[in-house]
Amino acid sequence: MLEILAPAGNVECAFAAIHNGANAIYLGYSSYSARQGAGNFDEDGLRAIIETAHFHSVRVYVAMNTIVKDTETESFLRTLLSVWNMGADAIIMQDALLGKYVHSVYPDILLHLSTQAGICSLDGAKFAKECGFSRVILARETPLTEISKISAFIETEVFIQGALCTAYSGQCYFSSFAGGNSGNRGRCKQPCRKLYAYDRNGNTEKNYALSLSDLCVGEHIDKLIEAGVVSFKIEGRMRRAEYVAAAVRYYRSLLDKQQGSAQLFSDLKRTYNRGNYTKGLAFGQDKRLLSTAIQGHLGEKVGCVKVINGKYYVESIWKPQNGDAFKILRDGKEIGGAFYVKNEGRSFIIDSKTRLKNGDGVFITTDTAVNARVLNNVKTQEISLKLTFAVGEFAEAKCGNIRITSDERMEAAENRALDQEEVKNCFYKTDGLPFQPKFESIEIMGNIFIPKSKLNAFRRKVYEALFQEKTKQTNTQYHYLKPTVKLDIGSNTKTAVIATDFSAIDPDIAILKHNRIDGLLPESFLNGSFEKYLYFPPFTTEEDVVTLRNHLQDRRIDGIYAENYGAITFAKQNGLKIFIGTGLNVINSLSLAQLMETEKIEYYAISKEANGQEAQSLLTSKSFCLSSGDIKLMDLCYCPFGKTCSVCDKRSVYTLTDENGRNFPVRRYQSADGNCRFEVYNCAAMIGKGVKQAGQLLDLTLVEKKEKALSAKDDEETQKTIYKAYTSGHLKRGIL
């Protein structure tokens, strides 16, 4: 069965989804949700919304999709069990290895792997299934061809509407390093929605260079259905109830082939629309992917300004009303807002603090009539009742296979007897429960007397029993079992270096990052005396994987540096050793223990969001810690210049400058199919010695004086002269 999956950031949004046709909702509990800024639910609230949803046959998925620190694993597992025992239909997790542990100990818990896990390939899906996940929520960058392959192997969930992250799913560290608020921990401060300038073609003007338009797959949902997707996800746990309602109504009309989808699409645009929508990267980068001129809600265009006698008129057959608000654009850029004043003839008048001009575009961003209409639906359940009343017998109600009897026997009437109309009027009152009763039969045998209070009590008993039957708990009830973690504690004295060239350096381990994935491997790498690992990027297409496999024909390759879960499957299939990269966020010993049981694991890097103390519990003879060099903040799997290839200078490194004058290097490289991808690095490099007893991992991707940087790996003062702008990262101050 195809599923519309709607966000429920709070109770109002949950009701909006349920009453407008969602098949399932997803929400956050009070902790471990990747949207800590959403309303989320406490225990009583979650229990109540699960009951309400299940009454309407709507499934509830609870997002516990943050990375979990070592000190939090017991709390996390207890919370997860509590949520499951309340009746959640599935738990959404980011950490596949922690999920593997959950599945091994509590096998009946249904697990969905979050988009934060970055699954974009069949190999990644295979690893997810091995870990016990029944569904993968695909990375937003996953191409349609790969979606089809994955959907034939495991149940898939795909985003169809809402905000897009500019960074590759689950591996953004911009908010983390910019202010200590980790997106992986649900505390993203959205630095990507601020103003920046790329130093390209003489440009110095700042715009929303990293901001993407909202996703709207729309009628292309048919292609996802053909690809085998079963769950269609609407993003928006931080958005308002009218947006949730409008989005669900629109996609419900598309799935059910209903009329009126054009009007419903208009309603959706008026509730939230950033950038006039993009179809998303599943269908290839389109012209609307970037929203560099407008960062927030654009709404829908309703006309243009005409200035008459100092008043701002908008000619339109549509009539707004009090409370409606507008955004004004001039030459495609936002210049201010406006509000409704009054209707006048075939126009309406608006007012604005900004001085408006003839031709300025008027976009409605708050349509009070639409908001009221989309939130007006109330979903009820039709029930068919058979009611029987007989003197000397208990009153009886039947609904399907359910039978309910009164607490007392019926008495004979001395005066006015019970009649069918009185029974109907009583049972039409549903005590706040969403029933719509119909009467298959009402039998009254003999002249019966029943006090109104007792008839009401019988009705309440009937409806309560039907509600309880509809919402009864069926999940296996689990109790917390304390995990036993066995790690071979040890130390590692090796040095590993990530670089694109190894001409002047000779580390213990070389990790080759490609300038072109389909390019020749450099001789400085192949002929070195070090261990040799190929960098497996977070986002890989089928063409990339084929090309990487071709590189393995050179028998001098020892292993794969894995920046996504698919790389683990790839390495095992090709008999290679595995070096787990920082992008997989190893940050607790329970996940690490699962990892160490995985075949071919040779080394692993601790998450770059772990502080020194947190890293101590993760140290073995195979551990590494990012100690100095470049800090990659995110991968961009699209062209930030709008694919203007004919005028592109195709430089290796660009600079992204923020409002505070900080410069973030942006490295360009080419995928196997010839498309450009980009890596954004921190404005300050990492300095330090890393963590004592852990191997040192140096990222020298952008460093020119690699030999000097490597020789200074234990000398912070020299590192400062090499990197100029520097930070100790999270090793000292940690993250929230």
C-alpha cells in the first residue's frame, strides 16, 4: 500500500495530517530527535497521539535519529523501548550500527534508517538490511535509477515535499563548527540560509548562495511509484499545521487521482513555498534548485503593484481579507512585506513600510481563508451498530465482532417506554470520540424503562469499548537489558593522511582523494611504501562505483576509506580492508563494538564531533582521530553555480565568504560521469596532536606545504604558522 507520510512537529500538525488523509505521521520524542526545535512530544502527548492516529488507521513513526554519545546510550535505549512499548509503529534511527544492536536484542522492533544515514546506493541498502532495518529513508540526492534498484531490494521512503538541505544527507558539520550546535544532534542553526559570496567571475555580491528551493515532486510522484517507492514523505516538522494539511491534501489528490489538484497546489504554495519549488536531485538538477534571491517563504504571486495617488493597488479578481499578508519582489529580489487594507472595485489595496513602485511583484504569504479551509477537516470513523433492549436482559450493542452489554438489566416501564428515536438521539452523541454512527438495527422488545443517565452510561461504555478495540496495543513489550560491551582497548601510533597527491610525503597510511574519480591514480600514491586506501566519497553513483572498482585492478590498493555505509559492502565484495571515515560518526562504544564485529574493518576514525574525553572510551589499536589539517564541513552534490558550464572557469578551489568576512574554501572535483561536485571546508584549519593513544589523521586535501604540515603533526606552534587561521575543533570544547 502506498503511504503519504506527514510531519507532526506538534499536536496541531499531527491532527492536520490525520484529518486530511495521511497514512502515517512521523514525529519526535522529547529527546534524540533530529529536530530539537520542533514541538516534539512528551510521554503523555505521545501516548495520546498514538491512540488517536491508530483509531484512524494512521501509523506513527518516532524519529530518534541523532548521533548518540557514549554517556547517552543507556538513556537512548530506555527511551526507545518506552516509545516502542507505547505503540509506535517504527523507530527512525541515524546510526545503522546502533540499530544493529537494537535489532539483535529486541528483534520485533521495526527500524527505519534515517535519511541522516545517507543511503544512496544498493550497496548502502544491503548494509542497512544486514543491520536489521526494514526500510531505508533515502538520501535526497539519490538518482531515480538508483531508487528503482534499492526499492526492488528493500522498502523505501522518499522525500517529495519540503525543505532541502544543501549538504549531503547526514554529513553537515557547518552548524557544528560555526557555533557548536550540531545538526547531527538535532540543533542545526541553518548557516546555509545566510548570505555568502563566491569569488567567481569577479563576483563579490552576497546572496543566499547555499540556500536551496523547497522540494515539490508534484505530478512526478508517478515516476517514484513506478520505481517502487512505498512511502512518500513530506518534510516539515518545524512548519505550521496549515502547511501540513495543504501538503497532505495535495498529494492525497495526486495518489487518488482526484480532481482539483491545481487548486490544492495553489493552497500549498500559499502555506509555504521557498524558491517556487524544484523537482529535486532525483530527477537531475533543474533551474529552480537554487534559491539565492529569496531565503524564506515566497508564497504565490497574485499581481503587481500599481501606484495611484500614493496608494498601492493590486489588480486582481481574487479578493483577500483581513489578516492576509504579502511579500514584495522587485527584479526577482525581496524588498519588503505588505498587508491587506481593503478591496476596491477590481483591485485591492495593500500597505507597506517599504516604498513600492509600479510593477513590483505581490506574493501572498498568509492567506487566512486558505488556512481556515485546510484546517477545517475533521475525520470520523463510520460504525454500524446493532442495539438490542429487552425487559429483564442486559442491553446489548454489536459492532462487527465486538459485543458490549450494559451493567444492569432492563426494567419494565410503568409510564413512558423507551423508543428508537430516544436511542438514536442518545447514540448520536459520541462523547468527543470521532465516531459517525449508523444503525443497522434497533430492537426494543417490550415496554422498557431505562433512566437517561443509565442510557448515557451504556452509550459511553459502548464507544469507549470500540475505541479501545481500535487502539489496543499489539507491540511486543520489552524490558531494558544492560548491554555488555567488549572492546580490545589499545593504542595506535600510526599517521594517516588524506590528500590528492603524495609526492613529498610518506605517512604510514595514504588515503587518496580524487580530483577526478575516473582519472588515473597518481604514481606518487601507487609507488609509495605506505598502506594505500582509496577515498570513497559520501555520495556515489553507479558510475562512480564502477570506476572505483576498475581502479582496484592495480593490486597495490589495500583498502577503502569509507565515508558511507555502501563503501563497507563495496569493500567486502572486493576483498579490501576498510578504514571507517569521520563521516560515519563513530561516537559511542556500543556502535563501535558492532563495527568491530564487521568483516574487513582495519581502522576507524572517531567522529570529529567528539571531544577528547568522549574519544577516550573509543580507543583501540585501530582508532584514529582527526588531529590537524583541513576540516571538511559538507559535500555539495549539485552545481552551486546553476550548471552554467559554458562560462565556468572550472577552478579547483573557490572561496565562499560570509557576512563576517570569513573565507570558506570550496573544492571542486569531478565524478565518474563528468559532473562537478564540491566540498566546503572550514574557514579555520585544525591544529593539535589529536587524542593521546589514537592514531593521527591529517586532512591535507587543500594544504600546499604537505611535507611541512606532516612534519609538524606534533608541533602546534609550527602548525599555527602553516594554517594562519586555525581552531582546535571540538576536541577541547565539544558540541551540544
